[in-house]
Amino acid sequence: MKDSNFLKENNGRQFWHPMTSPQDSIDNPPKIITEAEGVRLRDIDGHEVIDAVGGLWNVNLGYSCQPVKDAIAGQLNRLPYYSTFRGSSNDTAIELAYELNAFFAPDGMTRAFFTSGGSDSIETSLRLARQYHKLRGEPGRTKFLSLKKGYHGTHFGAASVNGNANFRTAYEPLMPGCFHIPAPYPYRNPFNETDPARLATLCAAALEDEIAFQGANTIAAMVMEPILGAGGVIPPHESFAPMVREICTRHGILLITDEVITAFGRTGAWSGARLWGIQPDMMATAKAITNGYFPFGAVMIGGHVQEVFENNPAAKIAHGYTYSGHPVGAAAALACLAETHRQNVPGNAATRGTQIYEGCLALMEKYEIIGDVRGGHGLMTAIEMVSDRSTKKPIGGDVAQVVQETAYQNGTMIRVSGPNIILSPPLILTEADAAGILSALDAGFAAV
Ligand code: PMP
């Protein structure tokens, strides 16, 4: 490894970082992480912290999951790559598809399509949704619906269904035919409705209204995160997803759940669909599928979508990636599935999630700057900061950065996104780790 001065000097100069400006990477140098163990990171200066970000919501099993590392190393040595494009396949991808179909069987899924990450999985599901309707003889169904504040990635398709201007404006015009419904976000919504159940009904009514306005026979699919993640951890009322499911079914619209964060235990359930008791038509997955150790994703395909494709000899899937079914990713994913079961990862996510959520609610009692705390479903929690609780004016200046840096100096890496602190630690967190995160946050808020 190069020495630390070289690395610090070259970080912002040699490559552009996602989701920030080139100048910002120079003016506000990021933490350079050089080692990790369990749920802890060590930076270039030797400072150790708990990773309350969990990589980027993906390192569910922590940084020392030896079976996953062994699976990757073993696969690299035996077969480091082979394509699954027409005419070839590899044994590891076949085995993984078999296991994923079993894992997602309770969600109604029967087939897998492999990708290289979350944005790819969304792109794939949007394309397959359009093709599904063409195969069924309804080629006019081309539009997509999604939730405001939803995050679905950065390809043109994904950005077009994203519900946050931050990810859209610089790259417009985006894909035509994408329309957005208000999110069931009780703290801020156009209806001024704070009751989650009533708000869910209003948002479902807005969905019905948009479908009527567009014409159901022009809409291919609705894309939705079971719990909105990057938009600020917004768990809808439990009635919401079942209402959306029913509306989509009634209008012949496919429901794609974006499970890039929620699949594999993050919410305390095995999948977001299972959390809400719905069966989507497709599920987009990525991230924790390989514990962040290898770029990989899978779109899971539900029974009747499968039938439409498989019963039509003309249904050529003119889509795929060089790395679709990459054997190293597939080997990592097989090991992750086994570890998720062996360690009952969703169970621990539920218990530790409650601890973190309740701890954040206690911090809200203590600090005026906390306007809202959202979570309660596994290890995805957000703290929304305001400069005035009565007007809900979002915090300004460098307040968030001070909280973040103080928390870091007190032993915890947290992520700030706009006015929100987002906590998404590895799901193998212990009680003491969770307490450590809360006490670092306490120090962070005390500093402002
Ligand atoms: N969907 C959701 C819900 C996500 O959180 C993300 C990434 N944060 C994506 C899609 C895009 O995934 P990727 O960054 O792997 O392309």
C-alpha cells in the first residue's frame, strides 16, 4: 500500500467519486478505509469505528464472513469466469438460481435473471415488464409508476423512476412515460396527514387517480421499495403495500418491488414482500446478495411472468450483461444465502433494529434538533434533523457534518443524506455494538 500522504493527496485528484462534486472530494476529504473486521472499520490514520452504514446497506454479514471469502477464492481458482449468454452456462450460476428460487418461493418467485448490481436489476425488471405486456398482446402498456422519494439507482431507466430531484435534474431529459405518486411519509406529505394508516389510504387513492388519468392500458408496471431507503427510511403503514398490490392486480399493472436493500433480512423479515405479506410480480435484488464482496444482483421473476415468457416461443430476452451469472458472484451469493440461514440474520436484525430505533427515539426526547425518527423494521433507521421543530425547517449549514464527524471521533461511521442520518449497520450487530452506535450519536448531537 502507498503511504498515507500519497493516498490522501491523490484521492480527490485521481478519480471522481459518486454522489459528490470533484471539488468537494478535495475540500472535504473522505475517510479512507484500509481495513475492516467484523462490524468495524480502520481508516488510514489507524482510527477504528463501528460501521453503522454497513458498507452501503450491503455488508449484512460484516467484513469477516470467512465462508463467503472462501467461496470467492475457491471459485476464482476453479473457474474465475464464464458467460451465461446463449450457448453457454456455468455450474455455480445454475446452483444459485436453484437456491434463490427456493429462497424466494414464499414471495411467488420462480425464476432468476442475473445482473451486476441494483441499477442493473431495476433496468432489467423495467425492460422485462414492457416485454411481458408485448408478449401478452398489450404493446401499449409502456409507462411506469413509482413513489416520490423512492430511490432506484442511476441508469436512465432507474433515474427515470427515481423520486428525488437530486438524482434526476442534471441528467434530464429522462425516459418518457414515468410518473410519480406521493410517498406515504407521515412527517411531510401534501395531504398534511400525520396518521400513517389514513395517509396510506390517501396515497393509494392518488395511485388510483394517476392510473385513471394515464389510462390503465398504457401502464406497464409500478416500481416500489417495500420500505423507502435512500429517500430517508420511510416505512409505510402496513396496509399500504397490500393496497398497492390489489390496485395493480385490478388494473393489469405489474408490481415490481425494489428489494435491493430489503431482501435477505435487512427489515427483520426475509424479504420486504414477506414483511408486508404481498407477492410482487418481480423483485429487484443486489447488494447483500453477495454481502458487498462482489458486484452482483438478481431479478426474481414471479410465476405468471415466467409463464408468459416460457409459453411464447418468440420471447427472446434481448437483454443481459457480460457479468450476468458471473460464477464468482454466484459462489459468493450461495455462501451468503447459507450464512443468512445459519445465523438467522433476519432475527438478529429485528432485535437489534428495535434497540437502535428505541435508542433514537430516546435521543429525540433529548435533542430538539431531531424532528423525526423512522424505523422499527429491522436495521434501517433514519433520524431527520430540523432547525425548528414547529416549522419542520430542515437543518442548514454544517450541522449534519458536525454530528457526523463527532460521531466518527466517538467510534461510529454514520451516513448523512440531506437532513437525514441513515443507520444501516451490518445485521450481525451485537447489543454492545448497537449501544456503541447510540452513544456516538449522543455525542454527535451534544456537539451541536
Ligand atoms: N434500488 C435501491 C432501493 C437502492 O438502495 C439502490 C442503491 N442504493 C439501488 C437500487 C441501485 O443499486 P446500485 O447502486 O447497486 O446500482
